[in-house]
Amino acid sequence: MTTLTPVLTRNWDQADSFTRAGYEREGGYRALRKAFTMAPDEIVQAVKDSGLRGRGGAGFPTGMKWGFLPPSSPNPRYLVVNADESEPGTCKDIPLMLANPHVLVEGVIISSYAIRSNHAFIYIRGEVLHVIRRVQRAVEEAYEAGYLGKDILGSGYDLDVVVHSGAGAYICGEETALLDSLEGFRGQPRLKPPFPAVAGLYGGPTVINNVESISSVPSIVEHGADWFASMGTEKSQGYGIFSLSGHVTKPGQYEAPLGITLRELLDMAGGVRAGHRLKFWTPGGSSTPIFTDEHLDVPLDFESVGAAGSMLGTRALQIFDETTCVVRAVLRWSEFYAHESCGKCTPCREGTYWYKQMMKRLEAGQGTEEDLETLLDISDNILGRSFCALGDGATSPVVSSIKLFRDEYLRHFELGRCPFDPAKSTLWGGAK
Amino acid sequence: MTYEPEVRERLERDAKEIIGRYPRPRSALLPMLHLVQSVDGHITQDGIEFCAETLGITPAQVTGVSTFYSQYKRAPMGEFHVGVCTNTLCAIMGGDQIWDELTAHTGVGHDEAMPDGKISLERLECNAACDFAPVMMVNWEFFDNMTPEKAKRLVDDLRAGKDVAPSRGAGSLCSWKQAARVLAGFPDGRAHEGVPAGPESLRGLELARERGWTAPSPDEDREQPHEPVGAGEITDPPPNEPGEPIGGDVKPGSQEGRNQ
């Protein structure tokens, strides 16, 4: 049986968890002091050895990403934290920054030192006022304590950190769109290569990491790569925050080793809400193909979820019971992608637009089986042909729902309407 | 219409501070748009021209950016901007019903304000609080586990001028304009207010405490910290001066319309 492993969430129940005093009482900023006894490359090596893979969805090895920075460059190098958490279902970084912003700040300092950057940015989505206040204050406190600024703790190392608020655009979670946004432009993705490691922010070598990835660095430095790698699976090492939401008895944040299963997590969360059963779920946000109750025992690690036909993504487990219309769910996600498509490339801009038009009609029962083939055809023209992963993500719910719930689409067409009562799916309407 | 001299003076002072945070001035544009919105309540022609003049770019370039982002409003919003998440999970958990009842209750729709200027509504995309679904936001503060009744009472209380506290946020709501100023990077000193975490955020931790589950205990014999590495040992590449513009050729991502 897998058990929970609170590390980043460990102090969230302390009343002052978000203050420097509260964080240090629990051992905070010890890793920073240890980091300054190490050479930067030793830290990079430790992160590589730990097996930490990006916690923002793609799962790219963090240490390897750091290793791609050229050894020298005429331009300054930057660390940029992607705190633009907006993927539907994903809700881990926001509570993390609200309750424990100093673990992020400590991670930023150690990571910047490791990659020899003297200027870091935390790009937080703009729609979370109190989270922004907490991170702003944590950075202020770090300056006051001499953890930021010139000659940090007598190490001779200098670092400035800027907290930057976004302004409402899902696409800015895509790392190169985030850079354009941070440079003061519309947030549209850039052509790669060059990758940000070579030419990123202001053309300088840049590392962009997710909040949870950076926040995991202090624990790796403090306790060692082996300690981190002792959790998780062979290729998906360490712990991660699993976010359960929807039709579950106790939705919330569960920090566990990668490789835990939904069956285990549901057991911890009191199961699907009383009197109902699991119908479908997302393993890692709306951009990951949906699963059903057949996938309850898939280990939630990068390899196993991939082998089962989806992606681990951000461990955003959105649980839907049998009262939920899958067509309605997919319609709403399609509307989301159409709303958030930046418009730069045709497959995504036009494809998501047509998804939305068609899904509206189909959900209303005005469709035929041929429309499903058209949807799959549109999907073929988006997937792999879009400029960035937003378009690819838009195809996931459409294609996976047709694959798993074709009959439910057909039932809409037979009846000429949606066969479900949306009132039964609500928080207050679930009682049988 | 242009800004009154004292407003203009304050804007210039604030803009200068914002620009000073970044290696290149153009990076200041998003915070500056939050700044002018904190004065005008939405993005006005004056605000656009102020940003353009200050940064040495055209009003069209500023407009192009401001219209890309959904938080910059093109018309006046209410003193309390009320968002209802209608992305899939919240919608299914009741967000759709909340939205329907709230629009009927207030008589306004998406990105519209009530005539008294107190309340405006918005259909939100996912706001990263799915474990608290259905979620609403007021001036970008969290209101968790909402129902249609709670939503209507919330709006009525705000219209009646009652103090309202978010579920996870400051002790009381600030105004729409005050919120925009924080987003521009000017803290309001309220970070210490409110809970560290909502009940849902703590569920895993509480269960772990109850059952005695922890992360593996680290090796107790681990080395203690030594003296910090000296400055001379970190030489490659040379540290840059934050805040200084970076010269050189045009690099990827440094100009508009680069996808030709």
C-alpha cells in the first residue's frame, strides 16, 4: 500500500506557515545554507541524480533542462518560475504558494545559484490576488533576512527576484508564450529551436520551471538525491501533489510518491460521493485523455499513464460520476480551448473554433455518427500540426471521449437532446 | 481627456518604479496596464496613451497587448467584480446553475456592470481551486464551495455595503481598483491576513498525521553546513547588473511580428 508523503504540504496546517518565522521553525532555509557550501554544478548534479521531472505537466527532467544552458554566454542568464497555473483541474501550485510561499522562494534562490543566474522572475497568473500578496511578502521577507540581494549570507552571490503578475491568459503557461508575456507582448508561443536554454528571456539563456519543481529543490539539496529518489518509481521519482476534485467525498490535495493509483487515492479521499460510481476522470488536467474505472489501478507515474494512453500531466484528478454527461464536459473544455487559443497558428485557432461549434450542436442532440468522424478528422488536423501544446491538448478530451463513450454521443442524436439532468451532478443535487 | 496633473505625477512615479524592476522597459507593460486600471477601473484611451508615451511604443502596440488579456477590461466594471467559474468541473458541480441564477438576479451578463456600478459579472475559466468547486471570485479573491443561494446573498451583501470576507484571502475585500494596484506590484500590506490553507487543501496532510504517514526520514548522519562558497569560486559567467538594459542585436522574442 502506498502512503502519503507530505513534504511541500507538511507545514500547511501551521497558522503562520506562510511567514518566514513559521517556515524557519520547520527547518526552512537550512537547505539554502547547505547549498552555499556546494559548488553550483554539484547542485545541478544532485537535481539530475534525484530524478526530479518537471511538475508542470510535461515531465522533462529538471536537472537535464538546467544542464542545457551553455557554459558561457554574452547575455545574462535567467530563472523564470512558471506560476501561471491555469490548466483545468490543476490546483496545486496556488494552494502551495498561498500556504508555503517561502519554499518556492528558497527553491528560487538555490536554483538560481545552481544555474548561475542573478535575476529571477516569478510569473504568477493575475487572478489570484491573495496568492500574489503572499509571494510578494515572502520575497520582501527574504530580502529583509539577507537571503536575496547582494552577497547573500556572505557567499558573494547576488540575486534579485521580481514577482510579476499575469493578466488572464491560459496560453502564458506555455513556457515561450510566458517569456513573450514577461517581455511585455501578447503571450504567443515562440518557434523552437532556439530553446529557452539557449535564447530565452531577452535572448539570454533561460530556465523556466514550474512552481512545484522549484519548490522540490530545497528538499533535494537538504536531504540528498537518494532520499528523493527513494520515493516514487524507477523512472518517475520523488513525491508530487495529487489534486482530487469533483464527485469525490473529500476533494483536496494529497502529496504522495509518484506511482500511487487512483484506487488508493480515492480510498484515502472517502471514495466517489455516496451513492454514486466513477464514470470518467482526467489523470492530469483537461489536456490529458480521459480515463474510466478500467484505469483505477494504473500507477500514476509518467510511464504507466503514458502506456495506458494518457499523460500524467499535473496530477489533476478530476472525478466525474455517472450523473455527468461526458458530451457536456467535452463541450465545455472545447469552449475553453477556443477561448484560450492565442490565434497564432491556423490548426489550433480554426480547429478549436470548429470543435466548439460542432460540440454545441452535438450536445443539443443535433448530430449524426458522421459528425464524430468529422470531429476525429479535425483532431487529426490539429494534433501534431499546432504551434504549441495547446492545440494538442484540445484534442485529448474530444478523441478520448469518442473512443470511450461513442454510445453516449449516439444516444444524444437518437433522443435529439442530452439524456442527462445537469441538476443531479451538482454539489447540492447529488443525493439519490 | 487627460489625467489631472497630480494623478499623472503619481502615475509617472509608479511607472518609473515598475520599469526599474526589469532589465528592459517593455517588460513593464503588463504591470503598467494593471496600474492604469487601478486608477481608471478599466483600460481607457488615457491609460493606453500613458503606457505608450512612457515606454516609447505606439498606442496600437499597447492596445494589441491589452486586448489579449482577459483581466484588462474595455469598459467600466463594478466596484466588486464577481466571477463564476464555468469551466467543466465547476460548471458540472453547479457553476452553470449559479451563473444562470446570478445573471437573472442581477440582470447583467458576462463582463457587464450593474447600473449602480457596484457589481459586475464574469464567466471565469478555471481559477485553480477545483477541490473547492463550485468556485467564485470577487476582485480575484476566493469564494469556495458556492451555491446559488450563497452567490445571490454575496452579491446582495456587497451591494448593501456590508463587509465581506473571502474563504481564503484577506480579512475583507478590497476594491477592484485596489486589487489592480497589488497586481501592478504595489503590495497593500495584507499578506498576513486570512488562513494559510482551506480545509480541502489540508485533507491529505490531516490524513497523513492521523495515520502517522511521513516522507522517509532523511539520513540523520548527514553533513552539517560548512562555510559558504566564496565569491571568487563563482566566476562563470560574470554576474550581470539587474536593471541594466542589455545591448546587442535583436534576439528572438524581442520584437513583435516575429513569425514571418
